Amino acid sequence: MMTIAQATPHPSGAETTGAPKLSSREVLVDRYCELQPQMQKRFSALLHRELRDELHAITGHQLSVLTYLRGQSVTMRELAKELDVGESAATAVVDRLVRQGLVVRCDDPSDRRVVRLALSDTGESLVTKLHATACRKTANLLVALSDYQLAQLVATMEMLDAAAIASETLTCRETTAQDDARGELATPGELATPGELATRGELATRGELER
């Protein structure tokens, strides 16, 4: 069984260009930021090679939509929020997937005016196969870890996920508080229109003339 050696700090640009020396933690964070996208890129390449025929006409955005729709149906607004794009951009992606027979539009049982998006049978089959392939490829990579190391990795990832959710929630609350504060400062009833300002000016002028 292979074992993973203790992480060795990766030389950073700051250490080779005369810039202020980074702390050991900063070096590790820097190395993590390098490794994470590299691993994601390599893993995606492995999946695409395995499912070349099925994924040859599917873009990264389309694949994100398919995996997000697995086991659920959503509205276009919900999908756009998940992808962090405008509804028009999300609609363009969905239109292509509908033409490919991977996604279907359906009525919301509770509100006929709402259109929901879901995987078609073909789309569900593709995503299921993709998930199974991803699990198999991941298992092959994780052979390099002992059971203890794997448990530690999963625990660490869960902690990072929880921290990301907490940060996102805090950001949303701060944004909402700022929007509310702006609304209180600019209450429609407290703002005078240009016409009202002109009328006030005329009244003030008349008052001065009458004195």
C-alpha cells in the first residue's frame, strides 16, 4: 500500500523574486490553490476519455446543468442562480440540451404558470453512467491512500464545504442588510420630485417677496 509523504511546501514566486517571505501556512494555501485546479483538470480529462462518445457534443456548462438536474426538477431562475449566470444565458444552454434530447420542460403541478426543467430518460441514463464512471475513476485514484488517510481527506473536505456554506450565508446576510439600509435612506415617500422641488422654490420666493 502506498503512503503519502508529509506535504513539502512548494517554492513560491515570493521566495524566488525577493518579495516578502510567506509563512508556512501561506505557502501551503498557495500550494493548495495550485493543486486544486490541476487535479480537477486531470480528473475531468480522465472522464472525457472514458466517455468520449457520450460527451463529445456536451460543453462544460451543459454538463454542469445535467449533473445539477440529477434527481430533481428546477425552474429556470433556480438554474441560473446555481450557474451564476443570467436567465437568458441559462435559457440558451437549456435550449441546446432540449434539442439534444437530454432535458425536458414540464409543468409545475402546483402552478401551471411555472415551467420546470428535468432530465429526460436519455439525460438520466447519461448522468447515471457519468456518476458511476466518476466513482470508479475516483476509487482508482484513492488506492494511493490508506483507509485512515481517506477518512481524514473526507473529513477535511466536509469541513471546507461547511466553511464555504457559512461564508456564503454570511455574505448573503450582509448584502441583504446593505440593501435594506439603502432602502431606508431612500424611502420613496421621503424623496421630493423635481416638480415638488420647483414648487417649494417658488413658495420660498413668494414668501421672501411678501415680507
